Amino acid sequence: MKDLNELVSRVLCWGSRTIAGVTARWIDCEPSTRQRIYFANHSSHLDILILWSSLPVEIRKVTRPVAAGDYWLKSKVRRFLVNKIFNAIVVQRPTKGGHLRDAVKAINDTLSGMGENYSLIIFPEGTRGDGYEMANFKGGIYSLAKAKPGIEFVPVFLENLNRILPKGELLPVPLISSISFGKPFKLEEDENKKDFLKRARQSIINLQNI
């Protein structure tokens, strides 16, 4: 079964990169297996797949996407992908009645799944946008920074994925897209939540103009 999962993973990575016509650019950032948190703009259900599959294979093996359970646990195919292929950390989005409790549990589950060895892929907007303007970041990324003060955060700009699989569509449309990995940074000493969220969001915006 492990060999089958590995085969599915390779075919899926090749197919997704082919459909998306994706080009990965590492800008002021060297690929590394060191523990990192990759954070990106979010506009398509393809984002997890394309970002994850664009990582070099040795990095991909030690990188776990954080995935929303309300979407990824809905069908057998999605459950297979998220559990057997991505090795994702599945969390539940905060509900209206238990927002704080749910948010704390999601952070704790993420930190537990990350441990001391795994990197993460996260989408700090919390939900998909229109692909043109990023929403303000949720506080979860700051909570991770406080819990892991020495860890590197790598901004990632996903371009054109919203047009390949627009919100509400089921089938992808082959187009050209790109992924830009920016300069890593860490939480600065005494940096507050507002400033960190602003700096993190701006680091992705800066990649749009390179």
C-alpha cells in the first residue's frame, strides 16, 4: 500500500504541475529541509496540491499542509488525498459559537502535528479569496510564531491558480501559473501581533512585483 501511495503521489504531482503549467521561483530563499512554515495567498482548492507538489521531493516528505476538515473530509477521495498523500494536519475551522475554543484547538493540533521535524503549509487568510486582493491575515500565524519563536516563515505567492480552478468550479482549466518563494523571516523580539501580521501579508504582496 505504501508503494501504491507513493505512485499516486508522483502521478498527482506530475499531473497537477502539468495542468497548472507551474513554474517555481526561489527568490532570496534556498530550498531546505529545515523546519519552516510556508504561508501563501489562497484563492483555489488547487493551492494545497500545487504548492505541495512544487516543493522538491526531499522537502515535500517533511512538509505537512494544514487542511480544513469541513472541505477535505467530505468525500473518500479527499480523505485519501489529505491523509495518505499529503499527510496533512486536518483542523476544524472555528464555529460561530465556539470561536476561541475551536481556534485554540486548531493551533494545538497544528503544533502537535508539526512536532520538531515537520514543516507546514498554511493559508493565513483562513478562506479562499478572489485571487486579486488578499484578505487580512487571521491571528493563527502569529500564534504559531509565538509558539515557535525561532522558526523561519517563508512567504509564497501563488499566481493565476484562481483562474485554473475558480471558486465554485469542479474541473480545472489548463493555464500558466507560477509560484514564488520569498525571503524567510522570523518573529522579531517584542514584535506585536498587529505588526507581525502586517509584515507577513506585505511579504507576499512584495512578491507580486518581482
